[in-house]
Amino acid sequence: MLAVMADEHSDPGGPPADGRGQDGTGADGLGPAERALAAARGALDAARARESAYGIAAAEVRMAQALAVLGRTDEALQRLDDAGRYVDLLRADGRHDTVSWLKRASPALPPPGQDDGDLGLLEAYAGVVRAQTLAAAGRWGEASAAVEAATPLVRGWGRRDLRRALDAVRTALAQAHGDHVSALAGLDRRIRETERADPAGSLRARYERAAVLLDDGQAGEAARAALLVVRDADPERDAALVAASRQLLGAALAADGRTDEALTALRAAFDDFSRLGDTAAVLGAAPGLADGLVSAGRPAEAVDVLAAALATAEAGGSGPGGSGAGPAAALRSSLGVAYDEAGRVDEAVTTLEAAVAGAEAAGDPVAAADARHGLAVVLATRRGDDPEQAVEALSLLDAARDAYREHGHPDRAVGCDHEAAALLGRLGSYPAARSRYAAAAAGYEGLPEALRDTGSWPDEVADVAANLALLDTLAADPSGTEVPDGAFRSGGHRMRH
């Protein structure tokens, strides 16, 4: 919905993107939004030097849109407020509109310059940018009010592009409120209106329509719509939109139960994001894609994806001005798990140890607990026959459990007790195993309803109950009781026993 403008009166509509690194990063290392922000700052300085109130207001609006694209919502809104004050001053003075219209109407006068622009058009443009900014931030109530305020401003000749952009915000509002019928109707209208006059805008609207279809549960229709966008887009000119459409296609195919096709599309999107230098999209797409690849029995591909994303995060690609330390810690933990799934145990251990250290350095105790749990599972299942490794695994599980409890993850904490109980059972430490299984049983029963994952919680409770019953039998008749296959099994990295 937000995009970087070419000038202060261009169409503020744009592809569903955050503007960072999309459509290519320049030789200066900046994405389109960062370059637009720098240009707007230059224009603002020049307008202040000329003491041009109109030029200052126009530059403030341009800065606001670039800031909004970068996700700096509060700064963007402040810039729009500042621009509004200059507009109000010019309106109160009255001379700006008079001079502007005289220059337009009289052939004897020079044409309007950069300081004599149409004040009404600038005000309308600022109103649309405000509505877009609020909608992009998910501030739907304020966005709705901004749309209503901007509606009378975008009427009239020469403001068709602004009307289209405001209509796109209305569509986003309808979608946010679950009104998919209205959202689709608005998008169909935009597609018809822009098909010839603005093919790129029409293509973006078709992408948005596919997203609404998926949100409405029409996965098959969404997949077809997204695939058509990929087909009709120019691979070079529309590279960012192609990547986003492939990702949407993958999500739709996954929702439609077509897992292999979904993973193919999602991997293609990930590779596109990497090629474009869209670091936010790379870091956002990698964990889910890797998880899907592991679930599909393709851990080697998951390793490739996570290694590429980790390299991006370590290069500082977490966002504008941010460090990649936090994302790197989580990605390193996931990479260690993927190594384990791929049978590369030594690399799994080394990577997960580094993940613990990285998460602690980043001040993320939950990520450190995740890494400790992963490392414990590797040691318990791959090296559990070594007493020292088994003791280390138990220590890691206890540390992870305590961190999970302290930081509001009781479901993960009880999973650590469950995993420790299974390891103790496999080691033949039955009294200690029984104590841990009993703790896990109490933990599962004590979870709030919202944390009782209906897909696994009953199975976890059943596994605990079965092993407690077996341990009771072993205590009563240790020599006459055979431990069946499948008893005391690990829950693995997913905590699924």
C-alpha cells in the first residue's frame, strides 16, 4: 500500500512492500525508501534556505511517506503534522493561492515554480499519505477517520491517482475488518480502472486480490491468482512483486494441501528475496520455509536456507539501523536443529553451542533457552549412551525449563521436564524418571486452556500417563516386566512425544 514517490504529486499507491532493499539496492547501499528520505531531506534544507513555506510543506510530506515505508510511523505522522501547519499558514495568508492561480491563468506571467504549487493538491496528497501510513501501521480506527477526512480533498480534476490510492486504503480497511466481499469489490474496481492507464498498478492490485482470497479461505483461487501475477509480471522490472507473489503462491498452495508445490514456490521466493537484497524478507521467510523442508524430509535444503539467512543476519541485515545479533541467534538455533535432522551431529552440537552464546550476548533469554533445549535433545538422543553427555543434557534441560518459566512460557517449561523424564527412563534411572514424569503431568494439567495445543496436548498427557503406569509396574515387579519399544521416547526438537 505504501511506496516511495517520484515527486510530491505522484501516485502514493504502491506494491505491498516495506521499501527496504526492494527493486534493487543502490551503489550507496541504500534502498529506495532510504534514498527517497535523503532526497526529501535535501529538498527540505533547500526550501528552508529559500524561505519557501510551500516548499517546506511539500518536502515534509515526501519525508513522511519515506518514513512510513520504513515503518517509522510516529516520525511520519509528525512530519505530516508539520506540513499541515505550513499549509494552514499559507491558507490564512491567502496570497499563495492567488499567485498560483494567476500564474496558471495568465500567459503574461511565468508558469508556477516549485514554490507556487497547487496547495489543494498538496493537502490532498498529504491526506492520502496520512491514511496510508495509519493503515500500514494497523491503526485501523485512525486510518478510517483519515480516509473520511481525505475523501473530499481528492475530488476533482487531476486527482484520479489520489482517489485510487485512497480507495486502496479503503480496501485494506475492509480486509482488516473481515469484510472480504467489500475488499474484493474494491480491488476489482482498481484493477478495471488501472488495467490500461497503469498496468503496474493493476498488477499490484491483482496481487492484493490474491492475498484477500487467501485470507478469505479461498486457497485454490488465491493460488491461481498469484500464479497469474507471476506469469504476467516482468521478471526484471517487477522483481519485488514477483518475489512477493511467489511467496503468496506458496502460502496458498500450502493451505490447499499441496505441500511439495508450496515448498517449491516458497524456495523460489526466498531465492528471489536473497537476489534482491531484501534482508527483511529473507530473515522473515527463512524459519518457516526451513521448518517446512524439515517436515517434508528435506533437512539438507533447510540447512542451505538457514545458512544463507544466517549470513544475512550476521552482516547486520535485521532492519534499518539495527543489529543482526537477535535474528542471528534464533537462526543459528534453527540451523543447529536442521543439522541434527540431516544427521550432521557434530555440526549440530557446535552450532547450537554457538546459538546459546549468541542469544546470551544478545540479551535474549528465551532464544538461549530454545538453543539449550535443542542442544539437550541432540546430546540425549545422539550421545545419550555417554554418561557425561547425558548429565550435560539434563543440566541443559533444567536451565531451559527455568528460563521458560521465568519468561512466561510454561508450556515449553513442562516440555523440558517431559524430555528429562524420557532420558532418565532410557538410562534406567526409574525413580528419578517417575519424579520427572509426575512433574510433567502436573505441568500439563496446570496449563491454561489457551496453551493446550489441541493437536498435541492430549498426546503429551497420554504419553506421560503411559510411562507413569509402566514405571509403577517396574517398581512392583522389576525382574518380570519388559520395557516395550517406544517407551521413554524423546519428544525431539518439536516437543512432540
